[in-house]
Amino acid sequence: QVQLVESGGGLVQPGGSLRLSCAASGSDGGLHYMGWYYQAPGKQREQVAAATDAGDIHYEARGGGRFTITRDVAKKTVTLKRNDRRPEDRGVYLCKGGGWGYEYWGQGIQVTVSS
């Protein structure tokens, strides 16, 4: 079983950087990919970006050009960073990790961008 724990959310002001981290623990057996999803209030969950253990990185429409994902396979962490925080970034960010035939989700972390 694998646990994914997100950190770095909360109430933040517009502008500046948003940095979210996700740490995996437990007997993961090696997560092939780790990534981030975003869920706006009342909307469906959508993928932002993902990174494989081979170093491949993929951005979905929401993430491309706006977010940067980095993964540390040895430390079992994945980080999502966004410069220039905006109110539309408000929502829940969820960490996901998995491989062929298995996946795990974090609890999600709330981000509110407001002055």
C-alpha cells in the first residue's frame, strides 16, 4: 500500500510562486508515474502534469506553460510549481501515483488565491 501526502497549499496572495509537494511512503514497489490533478469548485477533476520514473514529463492543457513539475525518484516526491499565482488557480490539487494496473491518490490539498 502506498500513501501520498500533499503539502504546500492554503491561502496565498496573487503573484509570487505556488509550490505544492507530494511525498510517497509505504511499500510502493516503485511508482512508474507521479503527477498532479486539479479540481475547481463544482467541476470535474483534470490532469495538470505527470512525470515518470524514466524522466518523461507530460503536461495537459491546464499545465502546459503555466506549471512546472519536477520529480525526485530517490526521494519519492513530486513537486508542482507555478509562478504568478492567480485567483483562477483556486481549487483542490491532488497527487496521483501509479503504474500499469494500479494507482493511488492523495487526499488533496486546498489552494485559495486571494488578496
